[in-house]
Amino acid sequence: MSISVLAVDDSRTMRDMIALALTPAGFEVELAEDGQHGLEVLDDIAPDVIITDINMPRLDGFGFIDAVRARSDTKSTPILVLTTESSADLKTRAREAGATGWIVKPFAPDKLIRALKMVSG
Amino acid sequence: MSDPMQEIMASFFIECEELHEALLDALQSMADGEHDDETINVAFRAVHSIKGGAGAFGLDDLVGFSHQFETVMDACRSAELSITDDLVQLFLRCGDMLSDLIRCSRDNEPCDTEASQNLIDELAAYAGAETHDEPEIDFQPMTLALDELDNSDDAPGAFDPDNLPDLPPLGDLPPLDTEPSAVGPAVLTVRFAPEPELYESGNEPLYLLRSLADLGDVEVTANLSAPTDIGALATLGKRLSWTARVETDTPPSAIDEIFEFTTGLCELEVSAEKPPTPAEAVGPAETATPDPVQAAVVPSTPGQEPPAAAPSPTKAPAETSGKAPAAAKANNSGSQTVRVDLERIERLVNLVGELVINQAMLSQSIVDEKIPPNSIVSAGLDEFMQLTRNIQESVMMIRAQPVKSLFQRMSRIVREASAAVDKSVKLVSEGENTEIDKTAIERLADPLTHMIRNAVDHGLEPTDVRLAKGKPRQGEIRLAAAHRSGRVIIEVSDDGGGINREKVHSIALSKGLISEDAMLSDSDIDQLLFLPGFSTADKVSSLSGRGVGMDVVKTQITSLGGRVAIESTPGVGTKFTISLPLTLAVLDGMVVTVASETLVVPLNSIVETLSLTEKDLRPVGPDQRVLCVREKFVPVLDLGRELGYRDALSVSKGAIALLIAPEDGALVAMLVDSIEDQRQVVIKGLQESYGRVRGVAAATILGDGKIALILDPSDIAQSLSGLKFEPHLDEAS
């Protein structure tokens, strides 16, 4: 059983990189362009784990995590925050918003994969 | 198949252009006084995304610059720093620098590190002066560990396939399927007691404990002494805990890394029975094979292991095609656009051109076969023609792009030019969403740049002169685009002193461009600016004196099938009007014959057609005639003579005058022998083979397969303006 991942990032480059890192490793990757779009995708699929950026138009990462945690079907889905900043403050905010963990951009593919496996079993 | 990383990188640079455009948009709004959160956010996000992507590709210059840029913008975002005009101007200059850095990174060229560093310093001064001391943002990629726990010395890492094995932090935690690091085996005891919040964060103790098995032999025991009422967990606080005994080669920090996400959500104690000996290098240990976790409450078996660790993605390019469907799916529900290679569109445009020619041939044969106009065939052809026209328009719309990107580049030119000559200049742009052929956008950049530089340098008066005249200190340059009667009109105007006609006239005289006795109207004098080699600058300034005159501007615009006109009012300003055809491939033309030659006159230049006889023409000189049109006299040009087909002016029976309105306004009557047809013709450029031919815009292939020249009536009409006009070939390029 492959792990399904929803990756939410407004940067096409970042989405491409995530898809490139995960798809060959056997992950099923769904992509969304911002938080709002991510929620729409969640209406159709139930991923094993969610990766999200923070700075995004329409609905940012914090708002997106709030919304994901408020849904009954995704309230326990592991969420990894993708961030360029590893400041403790940002991690605290991500944690408070309900994130499971975080990945510092730019990420090494194998590190991302291990983190995903760690939170999704 | 090409390298997927290369593809992503190429796509990153395209994205950079879009982001940069969004950035400039937002900055321009800020310059116009919009300081709302969303505007700043958009600007911040654009820089942030550029930084993110640049980091992934190891573009250090770009990362460093955008990082500092973003830091200051972030301070504005959180209202720690107030947005002043000076700051916005700095942002705009940084936006320009960012564009340079992106281009240099893309083209692999060295960038101006000094200029970039200067801007970084300026930014840093803002950040340092007005924001409280933010913790240095740790831009150490690829670390998963919390800063306080992670003492590794990560190199700034890029997603560089060649360097993947060299990631220092990986030494802390070997990947699932790689050899252990060079540290002696040790036995670590891990006590793990989750807080209730851990369960709410989406973390799962089972997975965490199972991850320990990746480090080496693991023995897990659950501490069941606490009450095991699951329902009471949330209220009773931590009760369940586990102790794991891990025999591993990795240092204890690897444990911290596994439990990184749970920091603050659990009690974690790690103790080593035998301290690791970091410096001691040992060979790969066979004992590293992970065993299933042996534990009462952790039913872990090898079968449940997650999928095998991925090979480095760059080593498996063939498999990466799998990303395409996922990306495509995202696109479906996101923006409704598709990226198409320009080459494919070119091919489509060419095919449509062929289609138009074929259709012309078909209608020609219908005429030749004397098929009646009410026949089914004729009706079918009419529909066919309508469809062809629709297809042609749709295809051209694919190529059309708003002029916005072009105008944005010009705002940079204004900034740089005004700084160079120390004038305060504001660029006002209008009609940014006017669409125009992509090729035209690219090829307009040079002439527009030159015109803008001219306007800043020559058009606008020095500040003291402006103030003395009672004008606002800040000069204004207006850049406007609009669609007008099937053409795109781009205006470049300034509120400067207008053209100094006396000076222009005397320079033209001294350079022998005009004769002493030439009677020139004001507009004729203005036209002199377009003559080759003309320059009014007393001294060649570093700004506009780059050896390019307005004649080059004119040539560049003419090569796009466009025209440029000039309008100047002393003391009020100068306006250049560029008029371009909507499409570069097909035009509506009137097919005429002159001295047995078939020519095409662009329909949109013809105001009126009149049939005439010799009587209608009145002589005004040995060689010159005028035509009386509704009690107004219009100068007459015999196309046959002007183009060298015949020597003397002759008005044949049934001759027709085409009233032409050139850009500078005055009507001209062009005599032709007859009008053949009115139809769409496909433009075939002549410039590449013949250079620029005066009076001729291009050529086309007619329905009967013959080649006909497409005239440039404005150019021909200039022969009447008192300027020297010889229908000769300019030197071929």
C-alpha cells in the first residue's frame, strides 16, 4: 500500500520538487496550490499525510491546518509544515495550529520521505 | 528523456518571472500609496517563493539577496517597520536587482555582486535600525532537528543530485537502507511518555517507536503500571509510557531527530550505556539490519514496514514521469491554463497562413470557373472564409499577451534613467491589459526603452527649469496602450518642454539632411528626428547617447508593421504614438494594380477611394499635382512613379485615388490604375532577405500564386514632406 500525500504549496517549483521527490519513492502525490484549493482536494480524497506551506494566497497554512483539524475525516491526519524558516517561533505556531511536524525548505528528498514515513507509519 | 531536475529548474525560472511581475505590481501599488496587508503580503510571498525555489537549486546569490529583501518586507508586514516612500523606492530597486539575479542565475552568468551587496547592506540597515533583534533565521536546509537539539554542521544544501550523499546531518540518522555511520555501536535507553496533546497533534507513538527499529536492534517495553483506561487519558494526563532499548551505531541525536516533532508533547529521556566514539571510523557493520520491534504493545512486523526507501529521485528519471498526472490534476482544479511551447503556436500560425493562401486560391478558381455567386459552392466558400477568419483570430489570441510585462520593464528604465540624470520622474501607465502579439512585445522592448530614455534625458527639463516654469518638480512620463480601429496604439508622452524645433532645424541643415529652401511645417521638423544619424543632444550623455537614434527606433517599429508618429507642443510636452497591427501574420489588404504590377495596400490606411479623371488633378508645379476633395486640396502621389514603375505622372482611364491618412495626419491621395480585390493576405517578411525597402512593408502570395508587395503608405507619403526620399534599398542588414 502506497502512502498518499497531499502537498499544498503556492510555488509551482516547490510542488514539482515534492512530486519529483515522492512519486518515484512510491508515494501517491496530490497537489494543491493554496489552502483553499487544498480543502477542495480533501473533499475528494483522504490522504494519509498532508504537507503544507505556510505563506500562501487565499488561505495560508495556519488557516488550512485549522480547517483540516476541524473536519471530522482529517482531524487526526498527520500534517507536516514546509517552511524556509526553522525559527522556534514558527514551529511553535505550527504546533499550536495543530501541525504534526515540519520540514525545513529546501528539503533533501530522503529526509522528506523519512519524515513522511515517520508520521504516517 | 531530459533530466527532471533541469525541467523543474526551467519551470522555476518561468515561475520567477511571474513572481517578479507580481512583486513589481505590488510594489507599484505600494508606491501609489496602497499599504494594506494584502499588498505587502503579495510582495512578500513573491520574494519568499523565489527564495524557496532558489534554495532548492543552490542559487546562493539569489537566496542571500531575497532573504534580506524578504526580511525587511516581513518587518513591514508585521508593522515593525513603517513603509516610507524611501523604503518603497529601495524595494523597487531591489526588485530590479532581483530580476537581474534571476536572469544571471538562469543564464549562468556572473552577476553584479557589488551592486547586490550594496542593496543588501541598505536593506540590512533598515532591518537593523528599526526591527528588534530577530533571531537569525536559520537557513540551513535539510535539517529536521530542532535547533536546540541539533548540533550538526549542515552545509547550506541544495537539491543537487551530485551532492546527495554528502549531507552531513544524515550522519545523525542513517536512511532506512544505507550503511550505518562511522560511530561505534552503543546501547541507548529511551523512555518515552507522551502527553495527551501528542495524540491531538497527529503524532502516533506506534510509528515513533517503530522508527527506532530503523536505528538498530530494538526492544520496547510498555509501562503498564499506570491506569489503562483509554477514555480517561485526556483528563488524566500522561499515563502510558514506553521504554525502548536500542542497540545502534548512531549517536543519541538520532533519537532526538525521530522524536523531533514531539518536543514539548512528551517526556523523553535518552541515556547511553556506552558513550559513542565519534572520531573512530569503523567499517560497515553487518549488525545494522533492522529487526522487528519486540514489544508487548507494538505489533510491528517486517511486513508492515513502509515501502522501501526511495532511491534518489534523480537516479530514476524514467519513473518521474509519474509526477505529471499529479501535477496535471492540480492544474485542473486550479488555474485554467496550459503551457504550450511557442514553437507549436508558431506552427499553427504558419498553417493558418497557408490556409488563408489556399482559400484565396480557391476563391480565385471559383471566379475563373465563372461559378455563379449564388451557387452552393460559393455559399460554402463564404462560410469557409468566415471560419478561416475566426480560426485566424483565435490563433492570434493565443499569442496575445498583455503589455503589462513590457510596461513594468519600462518603470525600471525610468527609475534608472532618472537617477542617472538626477531628475525626479514618475511613470504613469495606462491600458496595461491591452493585449498584443507576444513577438511584438519582445521586439518593442528596445525601441520603447530608447524612447523612454530619450523622454527622461531630452524630453523632461532639468528640475530647476521645471520649477522656474511653474511646473511640478516631478516630471511625468505617460505610457499608454489601447486598441483602436484594429490596431494597437502605444503612446509615450512626457510633460517636458516639447521639441526645440529651431535647434532641430538648424542641426538638420548643418548635417545636410534638408536643403536651405525647404519649407517645413512644424510637424515636418518633428519628423526630422527620425532621420538616420540625427541627434539633438549637445553632448553625448551616458544615458541616451548610445549610438542609437530615433531612426533605429523607427526601423524597429516599422519591422513590426508599425508606424510611429510624433506630436509636440512647446512648453507642454512631446508625444510619440506607435501604431501596430494586431497580428503580425495576416492583414486586410486592398489589391490594386499599378503599371501592370499587382500591389497590396493595407486596408486600414485607406480612408476613402475615389475614381478620377485627369481633370480632377490640378498642377501646382512642373511635377506636382493636387486633388480637390470636397473643396480641400490633397497632394497627389502617383504610385507608379514613386515606385519607379514609370517615369511620368500619368492618369490612365479609370484611375483611382486612394486617400491615405498617414500617422502625422495630412491626407495624401495615391493614384493607382485599378482596384482588383479586397482580401486578407498573409504577410511574408522581406527584411531578412532584402533589408528594409522604403515604401514596402512586406510581400504576400496571392490566390493565383503570384507574389505581390505590401506597401507602407505612410512611408511613401513621406516623400511629400520635403524630406529626401529615394525609393532605394537601405543597406541590407
